[in-house]
Amino acid sequence: GDMELYIPLKGLIDIEVESGRLKKEIEKHQKEKVKSESKLNNEKFVSSAPKDVVDEEKRRLDEALSAIQKLNGQLEKLQGLQ
């Protein structure tokens, strides 16, 4: 399900490497967010695309926003270990 586990990582991982990985993931989701927002802000797309296509784009936007928020939280916690 939606269960999340938190494991103390201090001393177990390279914080700089993991921070870099998280930043790349955030960047990837930022690009997806911009792409979805661009489509959804395009009146022609919204008015001419089938409802399920528009709904799918809204879902992608929501997922990107959620992922960005979660990854930023992880990055903040990780940086707090330094």
C-alpha cells in the first residue's frame, strides 16, 4: 500500500551522492510539471483533446507535484544530516 519506512541513514550513505541523485529526480519531475502545465494551459489542447487525455495530463501534473514535494522533503532531511 502506501506504507513508508524511515531508516536512519547517517553513516550508511554518501550524503553528497544521494543529494545529487535527489536533485536530478527533482529536476526530472520539474520538467514533467512544466510540460503538463503547458498542455493544460493551452486552451486548444483542453478544448479539443478527449476528456480522458486531459484527465491523464492532470493526473501526471498531480503526480509530478507530489513527487517534487516528497523529494524536496527528503533532500531537506538529508541536508540536515550534514
